[in-house]
Amino acid sequence: MQKDLDRATLKALVNLLARLPLQPTESMDADALDAKSQLFCSYFTTFLSLLEDSQHEVDRVRDLQTVALLRDDSASTLELAILALSNLLSANVDVGLKFSLEIGYHQNLEIRTAFMHVLTNILTQGTEFSSLGDSAIGEKYERLINLLVKDHKFAYALCDSCPSSEVDELAVALLNIFDSKGLGLTLLRELIEQEVKNTESESELMRRNCVATKMLSVFAKWKGAAYLRLTLQRVLERLIVSSDELDLELDPARTTSPEELQRNALQLRFVTNVFIDEICKSVKNVPTSFRYICHTITTSVTNRFPEAKFTAVGAFIFLRFFCPAIVAPDSEGLVTSIPKKGMRRGLLLIAKVVQNLANNVLFGAKEPYMIPLNDFLTANIYRITTFLRDISVRF
């Protein structure tokens, strides 16, 4: 009963602390900022003690397999303590950073991990920093940024502990921070090396849903827009204009006759070949930053999976850059009109063929209606592999 009451009280405090700047009383014998600092220190110390006690309790009962007893339907005491600290710091970042940053160096690993969750929470609540205006607050925010960019272990810890539901937000936040300091490529290189090191199978290389791969997608979108337009815009616009005359469907369930299937297959081969031509002759236009990333991928992968070094590059440049643009060119601003339903399906099939070429994989039982294109894949795999090799060379 007492534990239930404690958790209910803590839940209420979590909600109360959300966006609640501390207001010192007039009786406090200090100027406003110092008084607020004293007040924050008092609350922060209380919640930190609660966090430590909660972690000790979890450790104590772990061997007894009774951790579940520490939780109710919504959150554990430990999680609530983390939320309380997050809300307290977010609403009072102007005075809170000097007290909280040192927890990142706490001797207890679990406490350091909990602090990483606190940092993740306040970074992904971007609006909490949008009103920072005066120099004192800006200085504190700059200290937090400097902590992240000077000691990359904090960034790695954030990436490792990030829930899957917050991967997108954290990837954008970290890339923004590091790129503003001229360290975007450095962060990406280190995350790529770590991702390759943690990958157990070559089939998963650069394909997991994690901060590193999401950051590559974001980076490609930010830095590759001009290259994408130069490479694919013209062919996509021509394709959309002629959409009424083209049918690229190969699924027998979606067509009416063998003759139609044969005609569609010929058209799909022709159109896909145009895309391949445009991509392969764009080597000289590939941004230097893309070459750096591709070179990093091949270098990292060669040490563990030497046969997969170029398919891993394909997982970046095709899976996360070219193919999404082919499937949804209107989302990338590459076409002026929205593709019709039939053409949208055709663009998806083109992307499937191109991605299989990048993966160096033939179609199989998963999509049997695409198997007739395997001879086309065999004839063009070398062209795509050559493209991947050429863009992986730094100059």
C-alpha cells in the first residue's frame, strides 16, 4: 500500500514538474538566479537520491526475480524518477546544467545510464530550448553541446539507450548539433564503425533501424538534394508525363493476359535501364561527403565482411537515398504532379529492381512474378557494382 502511494505521489510530481520553472520565494536571502539555483539543487538532490535508491532496490531484487513487483501498469519508480529529473531539468535548464552534467561521470554505471535517459528526454523535447534567449541560458546550453561534441561517449550512450520510438528525433538532434560544429562527418564515421562492429550478419549491414542508419538517411536528404535533382529529376518528369502510355505491372493477379505481362516486362526493363544509366554516369557529381561516407563503409566492412563491402554501400546510397526518391518523387520535390496509382506501382517495381541490383541478389520465391527479370539483373549487376566501387574511392 505504501509503495503504491509513493508511486502515485511521484507520478503527480512528474506531471507538476512538466514545463514548471522554479520560482524562489521573496524570503530567500539571495538574488533571483542564485535563489533559483539553490531551489533547483534542493529538488535535484532529492530526486537523484530517489533515483539511486530505486536503482539499489532493482539490484537487490534482481536475483530474486521479483523486479516486476516494482512496477505498476504504467511505470516503475526508477522510470518515474528519470521522468521527474527530465522535467525538472527541461524547465530549469538555465540553472540546472551545472548541477546535472556531473552526474554523467557518476561512479555508478546504472546512474550514468539513467542520466543518459535524462539527456535523451531533454534533447528530444526540442521545444524546451526554443525560448533560450539571455546569455546565461545560452551559455548553459552551449556547455551541454560542448559536452556532447568533446566527449563522444555521451553521444554513443544516447544512441545505445535510445528507444526505437525516439530514434528519428535523436538522430536529427545529434546530427544538427555535430554538424553545427563541423563534426557531422566525424560522428557519422564513428557511428558507422560502431554499427558494423555490432552487426552479426552481413545481411543486416547498414539495414537495422537504429540511430546510425536513420542519421545516414537524414544526412543524405540534407546534403544530397542537389545531386538527386541533377541525377533523377529529368527522367522522373519524363516518366510521369508518359504515365498514361506505360504499364509496368508484372504481377499476374493485376494483369489480364500473358501478352500484357510480356509487354509490361519489356517496358519495365527499358525504363529501369534508363534509371541505371543516369545513376551510373553520375559518378563525377557525387558529393564529396557522400564519397567520404561510402569510403568509411567499405573500409569498416572489409575487416569483418569483405565480400559485402559494396552491398553495404548500396544499403546507404540506394536503400536510403535513390530508391526512396524513385518510389515517392513528389515527396522529394522532383516532380510537379503527384504520380497516379498505376505509375506509383510502376515506380515501386523500378525501385525493387534497382535495390536488388545494389544488393547483388536475384528475385526468388518471395516475389515469384519478378523472377523473369533475373536475366536483366545478371546483365546489370556489374554496372551497379562498378558504380558502388567508384563512389567509394576518396579523392
